[in-house]
Amino acid sequence: MRYGNFERTMNKIKCSECGADAEVPFKPTEGRPVYCRDCYGKKKPRF
């Protein structure tokens, strides 16, 4: 993906909640959960 003058690399992950394969625009930190778009949306607080 390209944003302005830099290219964003996507990293493949397995969702910690549902186990689905997904991609995220950051390098996941080992030992911390990472979620697919759907599961992240369910966990995100709504105001």
C-alpha cells in the first residue's frame, strides 16, 4: 500500500480472537494479542 511518499508494508497475522488469517499495517509485538478487523471492531470502546 502506498501513502504519500512512503509505502506501508502489511504483516500477516492470525487473529487472537477468532483465528482468522488477516493482515495489519504494523509489526505485531510478540506476546500481545492482535485482532482481525471484525474482532477489533467488537472490542473497540464506543462513545
